[in-house]
Amino acid sequence: MTTLLNCRDVVVEYPGKGFRKPPFRALKGVSLDIRPGETVGLVGESGSGKTTLGRAVLGLAPVTGGSIEFEGRDIAHLARRARRALASKIQVVFQDPYTSLNPSLTIERILTEPLTVRNVGSAEARKRVKDLLDQVRLPTDAGTRLPREFSGGQRQRIAIARALALDPVLIVCDEPVSALDLSTQARVLDLFREIQDRTGVAYLFISHDLTVVRHLSHRVAVMYQGEIVEWGDGDQVTAHPQHPYTKRLFLAAPVPDPVRQAERRAARKAFAKSDAGAAVAG
Amino acid sequence: MWTFIAKRLLSGLVLVAVISTLAFLLLYVGSGDIARHILGQSATAQGVAQKRAQLGLDRPVLAQYLTWVEHAVRGDLGQSWFTGQQVTQGILDRLDVTLSLVVGATILSAIVSVVPGVAAATRGGWIDRTVQVVTMLGFAIPGYLIALALAIELAINLGWFKPTGYVNPGTSIAGWLGTVTLPILALSAGGVAGVTQQVRGSVVDAMRRDYVRTLRSRGLPEQRVVFEHILRNAGGPALAVLAVQFVGMFGAAVIVEQIFAIPGLGQISVAATQQGDIPMVMGLVVVTAIIVVLVNLAIDLFQGWLNPKVRLS
Amino acid sequence: MNTATIPEAEISTAPAEAGAQLSLFRRLLRNPVAVVSMAWLALLILTSIFSPLLAPHDPNLASLQDVLANPSAAHPLGADSAGRDVLSRLLFAGRYSIAGALLTVVVSLVIGVVSGLVAGYFGGWFDTIASWTSGLLMALPGIVALLAARAVIGPSMWWAMAIFGVLISPAFFRLVYASVAAVRDELYVDAARVAGLSDTRIIARHILTVVRAPVIIQAAMVAGIAIAIQAGLEFLGLGDTTKPTWGEMLNDGFANIYSSPMLMLWPSLVIGVTSIALTLLGNAMRDVLERSGSASRSNSKTPMPTVSAEPVVTHGDADRSAEELLSVEHLTVLYDPPGGRQVIVVKDVALNVRRGEVHGLIGESGSGKTQTAWAIMRLLPEGARTTGTITFEGQDLSTVSPRQMQRVRGRKIAYVPQEPMSNLDASFTIGHQLVEPMRLCLGISRQEARRRALDLLARVGIPNPELTFRAYPHEVSGGMAQRVLIAGAISCDPDLLIADEPTTALDVTVQAEVLELLRDLQKELNMGMILVTHNFGVVADLCDTVSVMRLGRIVETGPVMDIFANPTHEYTRSLFDAILDEETSRGPLENDTTDEGVPA
């Protein structure tokens, strides 16, 4: 099997707010595939539909057109119960480590949550929690504490541990490092890579940051206004963008080097004046 | 703006329609043998049947209801079963009395709440603590106990006000004030407490907003920030509470009118309830619903003026 | 007047602790108000239960010779207008009041909580109907509706209280609905869904825990209202006269107010004190929950700076020719909450900005960079204390009066915030928010200020200034709102601009344009600028000098070129190491990880 997940012409529409308002089309026919063990980066700005695509794969957004095939079977229109059975295969790590963990539950209860669904015994569950904490490099006695006792980076590690609890084959990572500080961000990205090398899990890695995506992704898709405008190997898309929008995105991100940033600034201005730049100006 | 008003009016109309329909069904179907109830146990079966036909109660419920609606939209809410009085007239005669109490208490609550609410939120310290304790007591103590205390102390013991009765403002403004002051004070105690708490809460909340810091950074004086920006933003939630308080006061007026022997809607409500005078009770429910809808509409419009987002939603 | 008012739904922001009920009760025992309230309620319940043992007489035993008797050994509180013993009636009446209030609470709680959970969690048609019904129930004054019901069902106390339970159920419905709607879209609920939890499990695990504590508080409030309204109905003479009740006693006392004023005192006292006790208890519970919530929040957000004093690594100052605009020395900011521990967020910071210079203040979250910026403008939140000197154009801002400081803000030092949307007042047009400070600071006419505002909007790159001038903040995009805020900041020609993460909330492409705008304006107006950021790219783009902050201290400072070329402090170096470089990308997936080894 060479593809794990195959999205074909996925359309997501939210009903219009109010009487007779047209529905809002968040995704306008998006196609993308992920192979086992691969990281596919999804880059775009707010409103581009990147998060919606992630949520559609997770079954949290209404797919009104196209199909999402997972291991050869359409999962876009599953009933609630059948969808729940997929939990052990597809997991998630969200952006905000402060709201993705219930503040009133201990770490142990958060990590055993997916296990309870599988009727894992409590002794075995506790053992599994220790193992998971170890995998994400957290002290094994962290289980009795509450999320608020941890920093942002540690919380994101807990969220990753929760995602790993059921040994999934695909994890949707929705901006998992954008709320983190620079140094924490680098360490969490390393952890993502290390886990992938060890377990062979595939990632759908969503981010607004081209640099982060480049660092982690085998292939990269660039989204703009509900569509994928560029899609290909990571080094190609991020270093030699073809589509004007990707170029614009690439040139807009400031480089942490005063000399090179001055050059990029000039390139950005020149591009904005060109026809291609004008076509994708915000 | 006009669509906003039209929408609110329409939803208010639906509300009144639903309330009156439900009330009609409950009152007319739920009451059992009404004719027997009116005539008493000693009446003959024939007399009861006659009474039933006279009141139109022998017709199907739907037909009765349609007749009621037909009359109601023309402003005719039927006749009292016991006094024979026109319900519409009976209510209108007393509505002004009750409204003057409730509207007076609402306006008083709105005016009196702002200063302590803002002071408690902006000054903090002992002012805040005092305001919190007093408003909590005002909220906790049932209004009729306050009314009783006022009646005994200020009217009976000190003789500052007339303990009972009502003087029409057309006859004597001073006399009117003498009779309505205590009821209005009693009614507004809870309102003042509720609205003050809300004003305090929403001012505290508004002061923490980011835009307040930005306004200060532009060199605006503190008073201007508080009274122009913070108060306007805090006004919405406070008005919502005022609307709820109005409904509460309207109900509480029933008891307060009884204490001060004021001839308002409260008196006929209690009498009609005790007798089982269904058309009168029905009329009271409908009129109350209409008034509440109108007041809510007025408050909604005011909200829309305060906060542009409300207008669009 | 609270008797028929439904209390406003209040959501406690405090996170519900594991085992909230138990710990809530324990914490309540430490609150004197709560202890007194609970003691009164316990006394009331006990005396009511044991009223047959405690009461000296049959509560309904009428006695002609005791009519309106004064207190005596036989009748400790006297006798009423039918010669019945007041104390006995008071004790027995407690049973009906408590049972009636309980009935109301149970009915309203079951209806309100269940419908609130279902409507809030699932939404859809049930939500529409339930919300509308809740509005309907709230549109009728409780007493009016009860009077109507009384006309049909007669003087049954149980029915009245059950119906009142239905009428007041929106109090629970709206509370639960609001809590659930707030939690429903939380990411941890999404995570639970993805983990395969069923809806019932999610509700039990994540949602009930949130609503539990507020529901208990609301129940106390509703019980108080129920007792008051029950007594009110009986006072009107609409109750069941065969039972002794507080309201009926009140009625009897009121009828004999001239001959026997004491008759009214006892039922009034019991009703009043019970209502107050229930309200106070509810408030005490809320206080206890909120306090624990806010304490936990502050714990997580402000780490204690633990670095000991160490010399700041200072690179040579590149340009000494320009006039010094701002000089901060030994700036320390600390929070000293009453009853909490002292937290130092900025420690001994020194900072210099020259005219026309852009000074970057970079650091990770909690490093104190924003606190430093606010301290310079004296816009710190309440409870902050500062020491040190802030010399601006020769004047120490830390000692000037609030009035003088007000004149410095806007005219001399201006501020661009991080979040564009929350920093505009949603109730006023954008134009108003630009015109108002200009008229005050520059003393110009409305027309003049309006003309300037339109020029400014055009200058910051807003395509249609007239339209934006008339618009409300929610009608423009985030990028536009940030341009508006920049226009507002420069509207009174400041000498120093403090920009606090001005592009963090914006998309990358918008960020590039806003940075461009800031650079142009800074050059044009020759302003000094402090740019607070966490992004080295932004520093490289815009700044002349930079200070690196860590845990409330500046660790390294100097010209941007020097620091980027030669970061010296260990922490600065670690930050540079953490930057993901642009050159290495991961490349395509190697074929051997796919099962069949087929190249892509």
C-alpha cells in the first residue's frame, strides 16, 4: 500500500449564518495524499482552509463533496460509531497547549482517556502512561499533576503523548508549535521527528510558517483561499516556489539575518511591483 | 435598523401569540367544569347546562379559541364571569396605576445604580465592599418584606407617608407622590441591587480590556475613558439585567399593591385568581406579555444604539 | 425586588477541580460567612424535621381565649388571631417551606440542566426550541404565571412550587447552556472526540465537571427565591390555609398589624434570614471558586525570575551622535497581591533609545519585555509597583503627576499594541477613535481633526479612508485594524513609539507590509522606537539596536549587526541555535519505508 490517506476533491461547506444566506465554502475541492511514514506539510495563512482540511480528516468538519480515503476506505461520511472506531488509527495534536488539555484532569487521566475506550485495565493503563511520558521525555511521576503545573512546551509534549497512546498510523498536527517559544519550538519539532523515525507514523503537519514546514516535511502543499495552489516535494516547494502566492509567502517571512533580510526586502518589493505579485496581493 | 425593529416586533408578536394560546388551552381546558364552579354545588344540572351554553363553553375548544382571538385582536378580551365587567376596560382602568409604580421603580433603579456601581468598580477598597454588602442584602431580602418594613416604619410609626390607598396624579401631584413613594422604593430595592451588581461587574470587566490601555496611551483623561468608553460598553449587560428586573418588578407589584392597598392590576389579579375568573386571568396574562414584549423591544433598541454589533446580528 | 427575577447566568471561569464538591465544602468551612449561613440553614432543617418533638403545641390548635395572646410561658412567642401558638406554627411551617423550595429546586434543576446540556452540546433544532422556550418562560413575571395557574388548579402548595420550578428552570438552562457552549468548542473536547469517546462519556467527563460548581451555587440562589415566592403567594391569601406556613403567618400578622405588631416580626425574620443565608452561601461559594481559579492562573503565567545579578553583555554603541530620547535605569516591576506572594517581573533593567533609533526588545514569553514597555508609559495593570528612573527628554517620568503623564502619552510617547481587534473600542466608529485624542492632544477643531484622520488613514495604506473612517472596528480586517492603530499612534506626532509585538497577530504577508509601514513612518517622522518582539526576523528587518531579555533581565544589548554576528551571552547563543535555518529541508520520503518500495 503506497498511500495511507487520499483526499480527492474535498469540499467543506458550513451552513450560512442566518436565513437564506449562502453556505460558506471553506474548502473548494482539495486533493492530497499521504504515504505511510511520511510527513506532508500544509502551509497557508488564516482563512486558507488548512485547519479545515485537518478537521475534515479528523471527522470534525462536514465534508459535503469529494472523498477522503483512509487505508482504501472512504471515511468522510462515516456514522458516529464507525468513526469512533478509527480513533486508534488517526490522532491529533492541536495548536494551543493551554486549551487542548482539560485543566481539571490530572495528566494520568488525560493520557488514559483514549485507553478507557479500548477497555484497557487500570494497571496496564498506568504502565502505558509511564511509557508514554517516557517517550515524550517527561518525568514519569508527572501523571499525578494538573496541566497548569506545566509550561507550554511540556503541555504540548503531553498532547503528543495522548496522541501516541493508541499507536496511530497518522497524526494530524494543527499548528503544534506556533504557540511555543523559539527554543521550545525547536525541541518539540525534534521530538516529532524522532517519534516518526521510531514508530513510522505519518503526519499531516499544518502550519503558517514555511520554515517550520520545510524542516519537517517530505512533501508540502500550499493552500490559498480554500484551494491547494502548489503541491510537491518539500525542498522544491519551499526553496524554489513556482506559484506567485508561494513566492509571496516565501518573501514575506523575515530572515533572522540583517544583511540577508535587507536583500529579501528588496526582492519582496520588486516582486510586489511585478504582475505576478500584483495578482496575489492581499 | 428598520429590519432590526421589524424582526424584534415580529418575534414579540409570535411570543404574545404563543403565550396567549398556551394560556387559553391551560385555562379553559384545565379548569374542568367551569359552569358548575361558577354556580356552585347546589345548582341544577339544567342551570349548569344553560350557563355553559351562555358562556359558549359547550362549543369545541378550537371554536372557542378562534372566537377569543377574533375578539382579542379587536381589543376585546371578553367579559368577567363574576362582575360582568369588560375585561379590557377593567385592566385599562388599573394599568396606569401599576405601570406608574413599575416604570417609576425601573427608572429609579437605572438612575440610582450607576454611581455606586461605577464607584465600586473604579475605586475599590471600602466603597467596593460596602456596595457589595448592601446590594447583596437588597438582592436577598424579598421585596415584600422591605415593603412591610417601610410601611410600618415610615408610614405607620413615623407618619411620613400614607400607609394605604392611591391618589390620582390628576387630582394632586403631592398626594400621588405621598402614596407611590413607598411602593416604588420597595419595588426598586431589588432592582437597584441587581443593576448595581451588574454595572460593577461589567465595569470591572470593561476596565481590563485591551482597548482601555490603548485609549489611555493616546493621552485621554481617566474620566473620559471611564464615562465615555467603559460605561458605554458596560451599559449593554446592565440594560439586559434591567429588562429582567422589570419583569420581576411587574410580578412583585402584585404583592406590594396588596400591602399598600393600591388599586392596581395586583388587586384584580388576586381577586380573579381566587374566584377562578378565567377571562380576567386570561386578559391579565396577555396584557402582561404585551407590556414585557414592548419593554424588551425598547431595551433592545437602546442596546443597538449602544453597541453597533447588536444591530447587525 | 428579587422574588420573581431569574438570576443572571454566571459562568465561573474557575476550572473545576477534581472532586470539586468535596474540596469546595472544605474550603467553605474556612469562610466565616459561609459557616454562619450553613449553620443557620442546618438549624432550620433540624428544627423543621424535629418540629413534632420541639413544638409546645399542635400548630393548628385554635383557642379562643388565647387570641392574639402576648408571649407567655405557654406561648413563648404569643398566639395568633385564632389563638394558635406562634412558635409551633413557625417550626412546622419550616417543613413546608423547605420541602416546597426543594421541590422547586429539583424540578428546575432537572429540566434546566438536562435541556441545557442537550441544547448546548448538540445544538440543532432542540437548541432553537429550548432557547426560545427559555425566553418565553422569562417573558412572564413568575407571580403572574403562578396566579394564572392557581386559578386553574386551586390552592395546592405542591403544584404551585412544581410549576414555579418549571418557570424558573431557565435560571439553570441558561447557566448550563452558556457553560457548555463555552466548553463545547474547546480543543480538549475535540481531542476527546478524536480519541473515540462517545458523546455521553464526553459530557460526563469534560462537561459535567465544568457546570457542577455553578449549578450548586445557582441551586442555593433558586432555593432562596422559592422560599420567598412561596411565602409571597401565601401572604396574598392564595395558599393552602389548612397548613401552617410562614407566608400565611405573615398575612395574619399584617391583618393585625395595629393590635399585635409582633406577630409579623417572627415570620419576616425567618423568611428574611433564610433568604439572606442562601444568597450569602451562594456568593461565598462563588468567591471560593473564583479565588482558587485566579490563583492557579497567575501561578501558571508568571514564572519567578531566578537569575542572580550578572553583568549585562554590552556591545559598543554604534552611533553616539543622535540626541538621547529615553534613558531607563534600574527599572524593576513587581506585583505584590494582598495575601499572595510577591512576583518580580522586571528586574534592574537599563535601556537607552536615541532619536531616530529603533531599539528591539526581544525575549521569550514571560521575559518581562511587555511589562517593561508598559512600565515606561506607566500603563501597568493595577497592583504593579515600579522602582527606578525613566528619563524622557530630560524629565523623570516615574515621578511626574498622573496629569503630567497623561500629557506625555499620545503627544510624546505613543503605543501600538499586539492584538489589533481587542484594542479598538467596538462601540465607536474608527473615525471617532482617531478624532477624539487628536482634538484633546492637539486642541484642534472637529473638522481639522477629521481632515487629519483621513490623511492619516490614507498614509497608513488604507484604500478607502472615508469608508474606514465611518466603519466600526468589527467591519475591518485584522491587518486594516492594525493600520488604524498605527495611524492613531502617530496622530499626534510622538517622539517615541512603543510597538508591542505589532505584527504577531497578523498573517505573514500582512506582517511584511505592516513592518514596511512602520519603517517608513519611523524614517519620515524621525521617531525613536521600541519594538517588542519574539521574532529575530522582525529584529533583523527593522531594528538598529537590540536588547535580549530573559526572566525579567536584559542579558545582552548592542547594535543589531554586532549581536547577530557575534552573540556572546550563553542565552542569546542558545536562541540563535534554536532558529531553524532556511537551507536544510527534509526532502522526499525515502522509498524503503513504503511496503512495496515503489518510488513515488
